Amino acid sequence: MPFGILEDKVLKSTAVPGTACLNDQTDLPPELHSVPTSRLKHGTGRYAHILLVPQPSDDPNDPLNWPLWQKDGILFLVGLSAAVVGAYGPMLSPGFVPISAQLHITVSVLSQSTAWLILTLGATLFIANPFAKVYGKRPVYVLASLLLLAASIWGAVTTKYSSFLGSRIVGGLGMAPYEVLVQATIGDMYYVHQRATRLAAWNLFLLCGIAGGSLVSGYIIQDLGYRWTFGVCAILFGVFAVGIIMAVPETAYNRKKIAAGVTVAENPDGIEGQEADTEATEKRDAVQIEQVSRSPTSEPMQKKMSYARSLRIFTGRYTNASYWKVFARPFVVFFYPAVLWAFLIYGTTLTWIVVFSVVNGVIFVEPPYNFSVSQTGLISLSPFILTIIGELISGPINDWICLRLAQRNHGVYEPEFRLVLMVVVAILGTVGFYGFGATVHYQTHWSGPVLTFGLANMALAFASTCVFGYVLDAYPKLAEEAFVAINARNFLTFGLTYFVNDWLAEQGALAVFSILGSCFLGVVALTIPLWIFGKRIRSWISRNQFLNEFMTDI
């Protein structure tokens, strides 16, 4: 029972999915001495002692074998796109009052346009994911970039609310892939010991876009008019669309199955009778790990694909499963305890952050603060800075914690090690949500609500690294489906943003954010049973016949 994580009592000869041997260590327990680590591929440099999980093939076209600069370049490009996507939703919030006057609507109706965008985004996930799973991520990225470019141009030229709302809905269609595919792309290209840092980098782009977008848009709305917020987005999406078309190849890859798990022979070395029973008993509580047995000559050497060929939009099918089956999987995986936990953590935290963006444009333009539109935008400087700090810290620390705990656990890694930083999430979120409601209610100096707004965003930075790192490591083959299920939180966000301004006007900031803070603490507390029973849950799911048949492509 490493660090309170209960060992599985059922699986003996197959690995519990997600558990992995990362370190070459001489202190491996006896039941792991049969692991042929010398036959496995290792990291390089200071990670030379780390077994690569997943194990790459010998094909140079395998994304795991791409040079690190190429992987990071791809992540940088889609990350920049994700940053502008993050800004696209809440960028109008600093100017809700003047924009609603220009469009001859109420602030509540304008905030509902953001809600409709979020609803469209959430529904589109269930279409974009199956398509990406079947035909690859590249065509979805390209189409999404073009849709965002078109929607931004549309929003920049329209003058009527009905047309404005249409541009926002089309924008939601283009935003959807950046909610789920970037995390899955990271899983395609990076090893377990590299993922948390890259997930933090992606989340840094996304959250800085959400926070920084309002920071910049406040000045644009005040000096140039709100239509130029769409104009700037159109320019950026146009540039990024060219970059994605020219420099982001397909990352999906049909890697031949080489992971089998450590097998414990029922009667090793021909031992019979009582001696065999004794050895079987000793191995009953054996640590199960994910490992590889490979044959260097099993695959013919592949040639490196030419640059021109890598630019193909469609590169074939990547699953044998029918489209409807892939479409239905997120609905099934949603009820996996780990995924449901991730939905609750990420969904509530991010939704509450979106609520900040919706209500700030109302709270800070009224007494006692009386901010201008540009000053309201400057409120986002706090979450912008604290998000950067949070992401720069959370990713590397998360990877470091995992490696250290794996080392103390005889080189065996458990995905639950990703959950340690949820303690930090609980502290930051408590101060952020409760603090914001209290400081606004008691009309403290503006630095109070601004700082607590930033701390809540910092909590999301840490939470995202834990959530996506855990799910990606626990269910790597179901990453896309799991991320779609997690991002069903958009329906929660839609519901809350649709009426939150009316709720705020009726009950006040203290009551609203006290309720939100309590919900946040309630879902964070679910991390404790997941830490304790997570490994047994993974084992049970892997042994469920229906899930094995429905969730795999065979």
C-alpha cells in the first residue's frame, strides 16, 4: 500500500492500467525482478535511468520519436491558438455595459450570448472528437482555425445583435477542438515523465488567454470599439491557421501493441505441489506494472516521411470502430469514477472562473469602484500574473513529485501521484472564492477582490495539471473520450452564465460566491477516496468485459 493507495487484490498476471515502471533500480521488490529493463528504451541525459512510457516504436514517423524541438514547436503553435481561443469567449466582458447599449440590448441578454457560445462549444465537442478519433486531429485543427477566422471577420463587420449572436455561435464551433485535442496531442507526442510540464504549458496559454484577453480588450473596446476585438482575433487566427497548415502534422499514430504487463507464472520453473502454492501466495500482492517485451526484428525499418507528404490533411483511419461507437464512448467514460471526479473538479473551478469574467463588468463599473472599461480590463492583470506563476510551478513540480514518489515506491509509478498538488488547489480556491465574495460585499479596497480573483485562477492552474495529468496517465487509450466527457462542463458553464447576473443582483456577491466556494470544496474533497481507491478502480474497469469490448477498437 504505497502512501495510502490500496493495492489491487485481484489482478495477478496482468498490469493494472496506468501503473508503470519508470526507474531502473536495484531495490525492486522480488516480484519485479523478472522485468527485462535492459531490453526497454530509456530516456537520455539526466533521464537516462527513466524507462520510456509508453515505449516508442522503431518507426521514425512515430510522434514519440520526433525531435523534442519539433514536438515543442507543435505544442507552441496550437498553444498560441488555444490562448486566443481562451480570450475569444470572455473578451467582451469589460465592456458589457457600453456594448449592450450599442446593440440596443440589456447586459443580461449580452451575457447570454456568451452562454450560447459556450453551449455550442460543449455540443460540438461530441462531434469533433469522434471525427478526430477516426480520421486524425490534423483535419479538425485546420477546419477549426478556418471557422475561427471566419467567425472573427463576421463579428468585426456585423452591426445587428442577431448577426452578432450568429458569429458567436460559429466561433463556438471553432473553439471546441482546442478544449479536448491539445491534451490528447500531448499524449500522442510525449512520455509520462514529460507530460505534466507540457500540460501546464498548454494550460498556461489557455488561462493566460482567458485572463489576458480581457486585460487587452478593455483598452481596445474603449479606444477603438468592440468590433476591433474581433478584428484583432481575425488577424491572429489567420496567422495561426497558416502555421497549423504548414507546421502541425498528424500526431495520431497506430502504434503496434507492445505493452503487455508483467506476467507471473502460475508454476514457474516447473515447481510442483506445496512449493508452487507458497510462491503463488507470495506473489498474490505483487505490484503490477506496465512494461514492454519487444523484438528488434519484428518490424521492417520505416523511412522518414517527406515534409510535403506530412502536410496531407487526411492520412487515413486511425480506428476500426464504427463512428457511432466512438461517438457514444464519452457518454460511457463519463461515469468512470476518475473521469467524473475530473469533470467535477475542472468543471466547477473553470465555470466559477468564467462567472468572474461575466460579473466583473457589472461589479466594478458601479460604486464604490466606478472603474472605466479599460480599468475593468486591468482587473485581469492579477489572474494573468498568478496564472503564469501557477503554471510555471505546477507542471515541473508535478513531474518532480511523480518521479520522487516512484523512486520511493521501488521505481513503480502510480497515476495517483498526480493528485498530491490538489492540497494546493484547495487552499488557493478557498481563499479565492470565499475571499472575492467577502471583499466585494464589505466593499474593501479594490486590491482585495482583484487579488482573490487572481488566486482563484491560480487554483485552476494547479487543478488542470492534476486533472489532465491523472486522466491521461490512468486511461491513455481513452484520452480523447475522457477529455470530451470532462469538458461536458460547458453545459454547466452555460447554465450558470445564463442567469448569474440576475442571481448576483438578487442575492449579492457574498451569498453567490460563498455557495460557489462551498461547492468547490465539496468536489475537491472527493480527491481523498480517489487517492485511496484509484488503483482498485482502474483494475476493476480493466476487468469489466463490457467496457473492454465497447471501449476498444478490436
